[in-house]
Amino acid sequence: MPSSTKQVVVYGADWCGVTISARQHLDGLGVSYRYVDIEQHPEAAAWVRDHNDGMELKPTIDVDGEVLRAPSHDALERALQQHDVLS
């Protein structure tokens, strides 16, 4: 059973197709996550740049402390499994 204490945060933009796809994938998996539109939150955009060599890669996903940069669905699922967010 997935742990409710694990946190997943998706940093992206509402217009970004890859962000939309990642969010739909998480929704389909039943994973609870927080979404932050970096175009509306400058501090979040700065965090994303800090974790991506100055670039605003969308989405940047924090899976319980592991930062994923525009991950494939398979890479995202592997991280979710490794962090016991997805069984």
C-alpha cells in the first residue's frame, strides 16, 4: 500500500504538454501530488532553475526528495516505486 507520508510535487506550466501528460499519468496511477505552476510562482521557478543547471525544465518532479527532470512515464513510475509511493 502506498505511503501517505511521501510527497510528490510537480513543477510545471499549465500550457506545457509534457507537464499535462505527467499529471494525467499520475492521476491515472492514483498518485496524490501537489502541482505548482512555476509561471505563477517565481520562487518555484527559481527552485526549478537551481535543480536544472539554470534551465526551467518542465516538468521537474520531486518524488520524496528525488528530483526528476522531464521524466518519461517509465522513469516516473520507477521513482514512485523506489520511494514506496506506488506499489
